[in-house]
Amino acid sequence: MKKELIKELFKKFEDASYTYNGVECWSARELQIILGYSQWRNFKNVINKAKSSCEKAGEKVNDHFAEFSKMVDIGSGAQKSLEDIALTRYACYLIAQNGDGTTKVEIAFAQTYFAVQSRKQEIIEQRLLDIARISAREKLSQSEKKLSGIIFERGVDNKGFAIIHSKGDQALFGGKTTNDMKIILQVPYNRPLADFLPTLTIKAKDFSTEMTSHNVVDKNLNGITQISKEHIENNTAVRKMLNNRGIKPEQLPPAEDIKKVERRLDSEEKKILKRKKK
């Protein structure tokens, strides 16, 4: 997510905040627009899911979702009553969690915005980066599992997959093997290299892996020799693309251990729930 967009969304959420009965709140009607829902009934479905999550968490729904009506102009001096809901930060957080963060960037931003107590933009930016890296790592794991399944049916066992995987890394990192990169980045011997790679490199590995899966099927490749050659070519192509943009994967600094990032985010989630139960 670009910094310009983060700043824009940050301002929208800040400006929409107000005080209702002494509590920091957001209008459901305003939040609907900010989160990109064109119809109230669709957004109301998300709100109902959030209420259910609130109840399951042991919270009183009415403490976080305060329904009220307000008069709005409809033209020619006439007014009508409009349903609205005053939402606490926790209610907004639950709504964001029940929204579609995979297709709406506003939802993805809101999930972090309402989770961060201080609302400082730098903290929000870092948390979004952490979430993006974890998502990329999970996607790479899925892609590698998919490739493993495809090539297993084509005469390649686990040992063969490890060889293919290693040769792909060597092509991506300019001749440096997986173990070479582990030494350079000081990765523990028993941990996957990808757990310490920056998001860009993780996505590069994922892209080449997906291409290999596609071409193995599309070209009807079989055996370790053919598939290994394909994987090397795909990683070489991805490396060339990165090099053309001035990026050398083997020179990028290591990222924080992905397991530590996951534990930190999990801890933050627990603190959010704990704060709301006090």
C-alpha cells in the first residue's frame, strides 16, 4: 500500500472520529462510505457479523454498537429519519475484521487503524508492512506446496523437489546457493531462508514458483531434469527483471524473523481484546 494512500485514508478516519456520550466513535453511515460500500444493506450485513463476533468475545453489543436515528435533508426543505449506529473503536475493528480485506484496500487499512491504540501513522504503516510480509510468506508456502504436488505426480520425490528448489534459489540469487544466502543473512541452519527474506524477495520467489507450476503442466514436463531446467529459467527471468530495475536480490538486507513478527501481531491482537474486557 502506497504511503500517499495511507496518508489519505488516515486523514479520512481521523476526520470521521467524534465523541458520543463521552466515547470516541465513528458513524456507521460515514464508515460505510470510507470503506467503499455503496449500499447500506451490504454494509449492514458486515455490521451484523461484527455484532456476532462482539457477543462471542463476551462483550455487550450495546456498549459498542449504539443505534440511533437522525434527520437528513432530502431536498425541497423536506427531511426524513435515517438509521445510523455510533460505533466504538472496538466495533469498527470488528467490522474491519469481518470485511473483505482481500479486495478492498480500505478494509485492509481499517483492520490496522482500529487495532492500533495510539493511531500514530508510523505505527500503522509498520503494521501494514508486517501483515503484507506475513501474507506473502504464506502465499509462497502455498505455491511451493502446489508445485511439490504437481511434480510428485511427474516422477519427482521430496529429495528431487529440494534439488529443484535449491537450483531455483541459485538462479535467483546470482549463483549463490540457499546455504550461501543463509550464511550471508545469518539464518539459522534449521530455518527456511524465506522466513528471513524481505517481502520483495519472497514475492519474487513466489512468482517464479507459480510460473514453474504453470509451465510444468502446460508444457507437460516430467522428471527432475526437465522441471529443474524450467525452474532455473523462471528464476533467471525474474532475476533479470529485478536487475533491470536496479535490484539484486542477494544484496537486499535480511528482514526480521517472520516468526517474531507473527508473535508480535498475535500479542497485539490479544492486548486489544484484553483492553476491551477491562
